[in-house]
Amino acid sequence: MTNPTVEALLVLQERDVRVATLTAELTQLPEQISAVEDDLARRTAKFDELKNRTRQIEADRKKIDLDVQAKQVAIARYKSQQQQTRKNEEFAALNHEIEHAGKDISALEDSELELMEAYDKGLAEVDLAQKELLTFKEKAKQKKAELEKRTAGVSADLLKAEEQQKISEQAIPEDVLPRYRRILKSKRDVAVVPIRHGACGGCHMKVTPQTVLSAKAGDQLVSCDNCGRLVYWLDE
């Protein structure tokens, strides 16, 4: 037969486990919400970086375009000066500047073409990334809403579980409850376990024959010889 106090402790223990499980989940839920928010922030930052990089490519292209225009203005000025000079040396020097500026323009235009290609590629990447980000934002919004709903549900369940826990505590003798709590705190899982096949259901070590007999009698609380958990006889 099972000791009535053991039966009351098993009910309390079941409710303690319920409270512990809900408390653990309630602790993890804000972390899960933060993880969703952090993931969204990382993806948004990555998208912004891609967008800014593409903008910088276009800004660099425009700068090159301005440099080309400046070179063209310089060539026009050199040619005007050539028409005004009568010295062969000055004419040759200006011609050299014109040729040099022309080569610069050619190199700049090549660079501009590369940047235009890079910009077009960047725009395509930005467009794709934006679509992917919008899709993820919607999923993140739904996931966050689900987690917030779950948080509210777990909070309500925890309040009910704690109420049931207090009710169960009232059924435990005053001298037994602190002992049970100490064991539960020490073992961090359960404090009351059955004896199965002559072994403790907590540490799974063999108990003495006297412990088995005392547990079978059910007229007192019995502790495991090895781990100190409270044990009771379970018909095998």
C-alpha cells in the first residue's frame, strides 16, 4: 500500500513539474522573440548594405562622368589655345596635352562602362533582396505574433498551475514539505520516485532489502539509500 503522504507528494510533484516546465518555457519565449527580431535586423542591415553599395557605384560612375566632361572642356581649351599660338613648341606641347587628356577620357569611359554594368547587376540584386526581405518580414511578423500569443497562453497556464501547486502544498504535513523541497532543489528533477525491480527510480541504484520492505509497508516515508530521494513501492 502507498503511504497517503506519498500520494499527496506525488500530486504535488506532478504540479511542481508542470510549474517548472511552464516557467522554463516562459523564460525562453522572450529569447525566441528576440532571436526573430535580431534575425530580421541582420537581414535588414545586410539589405541596406547592398543598397548603399549599389548607390555608391552609381555615385562613382557620376563622378567619372564629371571627370570626363572636365577633360573634354580641357581639350576644347587646348585646341582653342593652339589656334591662337604661332609657336611650334607651344603647339606641340598643347597637342601633347590633348593626346594625354584623350587617353584619360578613354580610360575613364572604360571604367564608367564597368561601373554601369556593376550598377545594373547591383540593381537586380537589390530588387531580388528586397523581395526576399519583404517575404521574411511577413514571416517574422507572423512568427512573432505566434510567440507573443504563446507567451500570453503560457502566462495564464502558469498562474493556474501555481494555484494548483499551492493547493497541493496544503495537503502535505508541515514537517514533510521542507524535506521534500530540499530534495527537489538538490536533485533538480524529482524528489519522489518508485522502486522498480529493487532499484531506485531516480538514481537507478539497488536499494537494501530493508528499504524495499519499508516501502512495501507504506506506513512511513522511506528514502533511497544512495541518492536520498523519497521512494515508494510500485507493484511489479
